[in-house]
Amino acid sequence: MPRFSIVIAAYRVQGFLQACLDSVLTQSFRDLEVVAVDDRSPDHCGDIIDACAARDSRVVPVHQPVNSGPGQARNTGVEHATGDYLLFLDGDDTLAPGTLEGLAERLDLNEDPDILYFNHVRTYWSGRSAPSVFGELLNSAGTDVFSVLERPEFLRIFAMSSNRVYRRAFYTGHGFAFSEGIYEDALLSYLTMLTARRIACVDLVGLEYRQRRVGASTGSPGEKHFVIFDQYARLFAFLDEHPHLNPVRCLLFERAVSHFLFCLDRRSRVATADRPRFFRRASAWYRTHLPDGFTPPAGAEWRFAALARGSFARYREHEMATRAVSGARKAKRIARAALAVRGKRALYRAHRQRPVDPNLAVYSAYWGRGVLCNPAAIYYKARELAPHIRGVWVVKKSEIESLPEDVDYVVTGTRDFYRTVARAAYLINNVNFPNDVVKRPGTVHLQTFHGTPLKCMGLDQQHYPAAAAGMSFGNLLNRIDRWDVALSSNPHSSEVWERVYPASYRLLECGYPRNDVLVSASADDVRRARAGVGVPEGHTAVLYTPTIRDYQKGFVPRLDLERVSRALGPGTTLLVRAHYSYRPSAALRELDEAGLVRDVSRHPSVEELCLAADALITDYSSIMFDYAVLDRPIVIYADDWDIYRAARGVYFDLLSGRPGETPGAVARTLDELIAVFREGRWCDAEAAALRAAFRARFCPYDDGHAAERVVRTLMLGEDLTAQPLPPVAQRRPESRTVPSRHLAPGHGGGLPPHAVEPSRAFPDRSSDRAPDRD
């Protein structure tokens, strides 16, 4: 029997659940079990739990047949628990290191009390954390064991389910269970505390209680919040059945009413239109349960008096008076801001008074750089499947000449831009529209993103000063609040996006539309792509795509490109693409002019470059996730991995060598990189196996029809997302299977179409020849 059973209820917390599980399973105290309950979550919570259970036998996976709410999920978890003590966690919370060891020591010291309370800290999406206000109270208990009749002040401890452990025999012996509906924590918290004869406390900050920006069960207004009156009515019915508890009735009454007022004052819980009705319910509850001798708490007399009288008008009068000063300041700030931008906003506002055009879609990519990436793939598929919808691109003035002739466009910031954006029914971007673009009712904002995240993104960048330089996270949050739909290319991305871009959009897991061409391209498409970048017939093309460094200005090649080019030999074409945010490199241009590399940094289509290349060399660029769709060799060159990881942060260990994390051969030095190619490790069986696992994890939806799913879902009112897709291993891009007379015996299964025998493509040009591999 384990000492602790940690019951974790999971519903729509895929972005946080792994961290929650890890925080428990990596505790120094090992005598535990984790009962992880998937409450029929529509995201990947169930898969995360099952994968964790496969790795650690202490995890007991439980899958609810229907979604039944957090209370019932916890009750189900208790049914599967076998430990001495129960600890309830939400799937987005974490335990601080050493928590269970500290709790176990205190339980032994106090000879197994019914309940042991510990402290918590609130962590916010903004990166801010705030300690609880109960540390001094918890510390005041010392090593005493008591009941609440002896120490009633402990009824003021935050009434939640996760800042305490329950002796399981006490919990189940008294038949405790979470009730239906929200605020179930408060009811159970008080019932158990009132029943327990032996309570202990420790001022150990063990729980990291996450305050999510969106997604919390209490974070949206509605009828569900009215259940709070029923929850506290059950509590007072319990008091009626146990008259020996009358000494704490007044204190619990004050706790209940304060909870009602807390909810009433928060629009995230009680909408403005519902406030009078909520007040009336609170007032009726007040008069029904008012105990003899009750005195309102100091500073809140007028609030309690208003409830006693049942006058919402009187309550509003006091409320408005207290807010008058702060409201005046806010109005003054708003007036100044409006004056500063009055001209531009007046024009835009006028256009927004006109009806939304249901047949107008506005597209943009990479801050107006052209018809590119996922928006481009959606645009062309919409022209095919929804020709009634007119597509207009937002571009920078400098990009006009590069646009295809048949593309309608407006230049960002112009009158045409504001007129078009104001009326468009669809706004589609792989980054974000300007801050002053307003989300109109009846419009659909689609965020397509432009890569799978290896490096930390969004709010996670707050922890890395170099990555956060110049970012306004407040503006970021305002922009993501406009999103209605966001694309995800794989479950990993879904978990990250949900956490680092917290808003109420819908995640559409359909793959990346820009990758459709990688699946559907023919052999002729590949030949045209190779000819377009000047790869001679019979050559092996290697594409090198380093990513940007936040700690480094300008393009500084991490490779000695001349040496690499000469080492690869005359049968190889080395294509080099610097990150688009860098200015053209004079050094790279000189190498191009010398015929040692081909500088494709300004090539308009990354997808064509991928089709043209037989192998990819990259460091931490998200292109690796797209290139994996082709099932062609990927080599990681990571000479500054430790620096990059410390400066930017990453979501998994790219160099671990574990299937699903490393896409192929890895080199940390230039000599290692050359050896990887010379010895054939770039395309051997081990590299192919790693690539297959990487492809299975990160390309599950890339079947060539992602753009179609987006268009049919958003523009045609269909929903193809539930249709099953063929297994990744069965998807064989046509472009991958083109016959090649250069395929080396023994390597054919994993090689790309134009690959040549390693010993011929990459001849040994050094005096220190590496030993042959077995």
C-alpha cells in the first residue's frame, strides 16, 4: 500500500498535464501512486496519461466513459486509490520539489492525523507568482493536533481541494465525496474539517496553484455559478444535523456570504445582466440562514446590510460611489488615447459600421511579406473549393512586385487596408494583424502559425530575457483574444499553444496546409523544384537552414560553409537558407558567386526548397518538422545547444537520441558533421528509425488534405476533422519514391530519390579518415 494516492482530474488541460504529472513522479519521496482520471477530455489528456502510465508503473490511468465534471472525476479516482493518504490535484497544478517528503515527515510526527494542511503559491499566466496569506496561520499551529472547535480560525484557510492530504480511511469511512457542479471544493473542504477530530498543519509551500487566463471552470459567467447557493445550503443542513457545531455557525455564515459577494463583484463569474438575480438569490439565502448573534465583519458592513435588506439598488449606489474616482481616472486615460489616434480610428470606425461581407477573406503572412506559408495554401484551396469567397492579401509596399499577377492585395496601414479589414468575414494570418485591428461580431479570425515549437514561444518567452526583448505581452494577449480558430500540426503543438497563448479560441488539429504539397508533389514537381534552384542532374542536394539566435545579431553561419562544401564533394549541391529576418549576407553571396554554395535565402517558397533537397541539415529550425513529412534524411548540427537552450528555452531535448525527439544523426562539431555524411550515418538504418518515430509524432495529420479541411470547416460549414487518417507510416509521398539509379545497395529503404552512395557523394578529403562503421 503506497503512502500517498495522488488523484489528478484532467479535462482540457493538455498544455499543463505533463508538467503536473512530472512534478509528482519526480518527487524525492517515491512511495506513491498517481490515479490520473481522464474526464472524457476532447483534447490529448487521455493520450498523455496513457503514455505516462506506459513509462511509470505508479500511474493508474482511468478513463471516464462520459464527461462528468471535476467532482465526479475525483470521486472515481478515490475508488481506484489504495494509498494511506489522498491528495487531489487539478491537471494544471504542480507540486514543488520535496513536497511529499515534507508531508510524509509531518504525518509521521503527528501520528497520522485525519487531515494535514500545507501552504500554496498562486502562479499566473503572466509569470507572476503570489504567496498565500495563510502561512502565518499554518505556522501558528506548530506541531499541535486539533479540531476546528478548538481552533475555529482555521476555517478561514482557503477552501480548495489541493492544499491538504486526507487520511483515506477517514475520508472513505465518513462517505465523503465531491458534489456535482462548481464550488464543490468549498463544500467538501468545510464538511471534512468539521468532521475531523485530528487536524495538523505545516507551513510547507508545496502546491503551485495555477491561475489560468482562460479555461478554468469558474472563469466564464453563466447559470453554473448559481449552484453556489445550493452548495452552502448543504453545508448548513449539515450544521443543522450536528448541533454541537453551533459555535462555528456565525463564522461559516460570514465565509459563505463573503464567497457570494466575491462572485457577485467579478464579471468573469456573474455577468452584468445576471447580477440582480444573483443578488436576490444571495439575499434570500442570507435571510434564510442568518444565525442569531451574527455581526458583519468590519469594513463590509454596508455589503452585508444591503443583502439583509434585499436592495440591489442600494448595493449599486455604494458600489458606484467607491468606483467613481478610479473610473474618472480611467476615462481620462481613454480620452487621451482616443485623441492621439482619432484620425485613423475615425476612418476605421466608419468602415466598421458597414455590414460584414460574408464573401471576403483577408490573408497575410510574415508581417506582409507576400503570398506564403499556411495562409497561401488555404487561399489557393479556397479559390478551388469556395470560389465565391474573394481573397485579398495584406502586404508591405516593398513586396508588391513579387506578388503573382492574379492576386488582389492592399498595402498595410493604408485606407484600402482599413476598409478591407473592417468588412472581411475571414481574417487569416500566420502571425498577427496589427494591434488596432478590431474583432467584429460575425467574423472569423484564423491563426495558422508557421511552425511546430521546439523553442519556447508566447508567454513562455517571459522567462528568457533575450527572447522577450522588445515584446509587449499585454499586446500579445490582446491580439490572441481576437482568434476564433488556431491551427495545430500535431498534439505537441496543441499542448504548447493552449498554454502559451491562453485564450478562448478553438484548436483545429488538421496539419499544416503548407505541407500538403510535400505529400502530393509528383516526380515532375521535384525535378522542377531542383531545376529552379540550380541543382544539376544527378547531384545530391543538401539544404542547410539555421535558425535565428536571440543572443546574436545578423547572420553568422555556424558552419564553415566553404569547408563543408569542399568536403561534400563535386557531386553535391549545398543549398543555404538564412533566416528570413536577417539581411542579405555578403559572405554568403561570395560563396555563391564562387560556386561553393547556392544562396537560397530569398527563395520565395520553403516548400519548393524542401522538395528539391535530398537531405536537410538544420539546428533548431522548425523546418525539421515540415521536412519530416517527406521522410528524407535530417541531420542536426547543434554546436551551441547548451547556449541556445539556456537563452531561448526548449520544450524537449532534441539531442537526446530518443525516438520521437531526435529526427536523425546529430553532430556537435564540424568534424562530426562531415563524418556523419562520409560514414553514411546520415541515411543508415538507425537514422531511418529515428526519422520514422519523429515523423509519427510530429506529422500525424499531414496527409495532403490539411488546406481542404480548413476551407471546408471554416468557409463551407463542414467538419472533416473527425475523419480517420491513414497511419503515418503508410503515407508515402510520391516524390519520395522516384526511382534513382544512384541508390546505394543496402541503403535503399530509407534514402531519398536522388541520393547517391555516401562514399561517392561525400568523398574523403581529410588526412584523418574516420573508421568505417560496421
